Amino acid sequence: MEWLNYEIVALCAVLITPLIFTPKRLANPYFLLAGNVVLFFVLKYVFNTIFNIDFLLDVEKTDIDIELWYFIAYITTAYLTSMLFIYMNNIKHINFSYTYLVNNKAYFTSILLPIALVLIVIFAMDINPLIQSILVRRFTQAKGMFYILAVILFLINLMVVDLLQCIFLAKKRPPSKLIFATIICFGYAVISGYASTIVSGFICFVIFMSAYKKLKVELYVVLIMPLIMLYAVIHNQFRLLNLNDKISFIEIIGKININAELLVNIFNRFDYLEMYVKGHQLVKTMEPDMGLSMLTAIIQFIPRAFWPDKPLNTSSFFSNQIIPNVMEEAGSTANFNSLNEFSRSLGPISGVLVGGVLFGLLLGWAYLEYRKSLNDQYCSLYYSLIVCQFITLGFSAGFINDVAIQVFIINLLLFKIFISRQNVNPLSQ
């Protein structure tokens, strides 16, 4: 295949190299990083083989060689930096086997906040959220409700992990308040156009389990991944096509079967490698702003409701330039990779070196946090809800001038407010 070239093979080899020397577990941050890049590449190859759907990169192969080598250099710099950081901070962790306790404030917020937000949308805009979920999403984004949505996303992840932990680890019936709070959060996610956050909650639980018990959950993830992808594809089209006309899920499946190009566009929009190439080709036409675009991260904390013309963050900037139709129709962005953030600000070569070092330091920190999680539910919860969210969001979209740093701060505050740590007798484990 044209897109299965030696640059991509070299990139895959670089991505999986640390797994030779580190635990081969899903929660391992190196595994997560490799998965972020390779996942859609592999899925597209499978779809190409089974269904004969052509998933060639939108950009011609002759134009992407230099982009991929920049990316390989970026990953290599990050890996070397992270290994050095781990070596310099390689202090033996003494495991105290802490567990966690979710307080009533979390359940109270999980129930009231989604209901209040839906009522605001209904009365303010006369929108039926059961049918017009995309309009609900547009309204919440236009009114600068990012912080409220970030709280709900954190609560969805927390409720899913806590619910499944009760069932599979504690082997007891979950409290009624936990079940009710989870149902409310799920309901809000579906009717608000953010149904993908439910998938995020299950992924958080898988990471939690992999970090806590080092269980071999990777096989189960591989088996259910096609179902997750199918759900994401169908729901994405359901939102868009219901914007003006009512359409059933069966009709959407028919459209996907008939129109292979529709499926290609969906996959390519979520493919980190695809979006990176497109973003870097735009960066090559621009002069570096010498850090100015990163400095605007300071003002990103101001809600757009108070400042409608606030400068765009990294994902919004690239999406507005490259896929404006997605920004306009769906009110959402694609992830153009942290290397594009660094390259736009510092230039291609400096972006690789400076960005690679910064990313490597964060990756090393994530790996040390991962190692603390064995048999420690509190650390495993912190790792799955805070550390993994920051590393994956930052890598795929941008660490500084994007939502990763904002979500990290919000999640950290919520974790301290809603969750407490408790000692567990190691003999009882």
C-alpha cells in the first residue's frame, strides 16, 4: 500500500521501543502514547483489508516524508529525556496500600449539575435535547460553559470507575446514590452531544484496573475496540444528520454502508497521524511567533462568554484553518498534535527539540506516577483520572495553549474536593 511506507514503519518501531524495557500494560504511559498514534493506523489497515475501503492519507505520500521524520525526532527526543528523568528520580516507592473514598459532594454535584444544565438549555433556547443534541452542544460551547462541562466529564469518569470498582473489585452492590448519579451523568452525556465521554469513563476504568492490579486487560480492550469505534462513528453521524432532519440509527448505518467516503472522513478526522501531517503543512507556511501563541494560554482561562473574540487555542486555530466545516457544523475540533503547537510557536527544528524535552519530562513524571499505583487504589485513581488525561490530551492536542492544562488544573482541584485517601491493612488485601 502506498501509505504503508518506511517512514511509518520507522515511526511504529520508535513508538514501541520503550515497551521492551518497561511493563507491557495498557496503563503504561508509553503504551498509551504508542496506542494514540498507532490505533487508527491499524484500524484503517484492517478496514482496508476486510472491506476494501481506501484509507490513504489525504496528503500525498511524497509530501509527508519530512513531517514524519520531524515526528520521529520529536518522539525520540521525548523518550531519551524521559528515560534520563526516570533514572535521576528512580527512588524506590514504598507501597502503603491506600484506598479512596468518594464523598457525598461528588454524588450531589453529579445529580444536580447535569439536570440544571439541561433545564437552562431547554428554557433559554427552546431546544429539545432528546432530538437536537448537536444544538445543545453548540449552545454550551457558545456560552463559555467549558468549565461546567469539564466538571461533568470528571464526574462521569469518576462515577464509572467507582461503580465498576464496586462490582468487580469490592464485589458488592453499588450504593443507590452511585447508581443514580451514574445514570444522570450518562443521560446528560447522550442528550448533550458529548456521548463520547461515556467511552472515556470506561477507558478510565480499564486504565485504573491495569495500573492497580496490573491485570492483563489489554486483550479485552482489543476485542471491544471495534464496537467502541462503531459506536463513535454512528453517534457522530447521528448528531450531524439530526441537526436539520430527524433520522434513525438504522438509516445512518445504511448511509455509512453506501458511502465509504463518509467513513474515510470520520476516521481521518480522529487519526492523530493524519491530523498532524495536515497541521504541520500549515505550520510550514507560517513564520514562528516566538512563543506568542503559547503565552495566550494565560488568557484561555477567561470564559468566551465574557470575551467572545478571545484568541483561539491550538486545536481551534488549526481546525478553523484546515477543517472549518467541522468547526461550523459540529462545533467541535480535531486534535493536531502537540508537535504542531511547539512548531507553530518556535519553528520546526526548535519545536522538535524544546517540545521533545518538555514532553519527555512530563512522560517521565507520568511513568513514575504509574509505578506508584500497584495495589494502591488511591494512586491508581489519581493516575487514571488526572495523569493519563493530561498526558493523552496534551500529546494529541497541545500541552500549553489548549484544554489539556485547563482540564488538568480543574481535575486536580475536583480530585482534592471529592476524593479522600484512606489507609488499608495490607494483610487484608
